[in-house]
Amino acid sequence: MAVDAATKKLYNERIGSHKTAISEHEKEMSAYKKAMTTNKKLKPFFHLGNIAEQLKVVKLQIEMNEISEQMMQVKNNSFLDNARKNLYKIFADLDAVVKGDIDEAIDFNRDNLDKIAPFTPKQRLNLYRHIRRSIDTLIQSYGSNTKWIWSFPELYAKSSNLGKNLIDFREVQSKRDPREEFFYDRKEMVKLVSDDLMDASNRYRDKYEISTKASSDLVMAIKLLDGLRRVAIAVKDDAVAAKAKTGIDSYKARIEADKEEKKPAPKK
């Protein structure tokens, strides 16, 4: 369907205003990056500020595609691809704050968590929600017919693992009185991250079963479940810990079965 000149003009104006807003956020990010070099003590908070600006940019870029679909009747994948790239920049910033290691024990990043103690559990919960919502919206915007479909499990894995590493489990374990400030925020954060670790693991299992048949995808599914198991043990959730352990054992058995299948038949 042809788009009339007036619609094109309005489209360009709306996209232009979004690009201007993105430029303003990029200026803020440049200021944060410059500040990181001059104040090491506040560097983690500048990274968090950077993440907040990047999330705003991602939202604007997804909206730009929506405007294209509504006004021009065409999906603009370049806007979505830019949003996807910025999500990985968010992961890099969060890795700098709390570390993105996936194979470590709970509390492995104690020094990092101590440095951001003023960043409250409510703020951490809100940040995690925004990241997760951005991922969901981006994937919905791409639709099912996209070349990136089997890269999406990585987005969920990185976000849920970084969410886990953002939780101060020492605080969760010591402040168990519902009257404590942020008690319910901590509880909700643990529940969200636990659910998302399971979900991300399932997505890697599906990637293995439907697409790749690569044992590396089952290995990642195991790592995510092992992270979930450690969270469950820390919060004394025996049922979730047992469920995670069952999944780990099942995936390990499948990997071994795959190895046996791929062994060459003995020569007669």
C-alpha cells in the first residue's frame, strides 16, 4: 500500500524527534563514561546511570519500529537490531558492576556488592524489571520470522544470571523479618530471578531439541539450572533445589547419550 506524502512527512518528524531524544541520552552516557575515569569510587554508579540511559534508548528504538509499522506498513529491522545491540551494552555495563560469571558460588562477588550497597533492593528490582521488559518487547517486535530467533535464549540467560548476581544473598538470609525495609522487594527479586533462570534454561533446551542438537546448548541449560539450585539452597527452598537437580541430572544423561550415539561403530 502506497503511503501519501503527508504521512511520510509526519513519519519523518516523529522518527526525527526520537533520534533527537536518543542523541540527548547518548550525551548523558558520554558524561558518565568521562566521569568513570575521574572517580573510581563512584564508577559502579556511573555504570548504573549508563544502563538507565541505555534502557531509554532501547525503548525509543523499539518505538521507532512501531511508528514504521503503523505509518509506513513496514517493519524496520535496523531499529530493532540497534536496540538488540544496546541490550548487550547494558549487559556489559552490568557485568562491570556485579560480574556476569555463571559458574560461581553465591556471594562470589561480595566486593562488588559492597561497593553498590546504597543501590537499594527496590532499585535493583526495578532495574531488573526494566531489562526483562525490554527483552520481551524487543522479541515481540521482531516476531517469529526472524533470523535472530535462536539468539534470544542468550538474552534471557544473560539477564537472569546478571539479575542473580545483583542480589545480595547475605542480606536476603539475614533480613528475614517482613517488617524489615525492602523485605518484599528482596523476596520478589529472588522469585523473579528464580523463575527466569528456569525459563532461560528451558529456552536453551528447546534450542537444542528444535534447532541445533548441540551439546553446548544443554551445557548452558545445566549452568542456568545450577545457578537456580544455588539460589534455592541460599533461600532454603528445598522443592526448587530438588527440581533444578533433577533437570541437571536429566540433561547430563542426554549429553552422555549423545556422546554414545556419535561414537563410531566398532570395526568388524
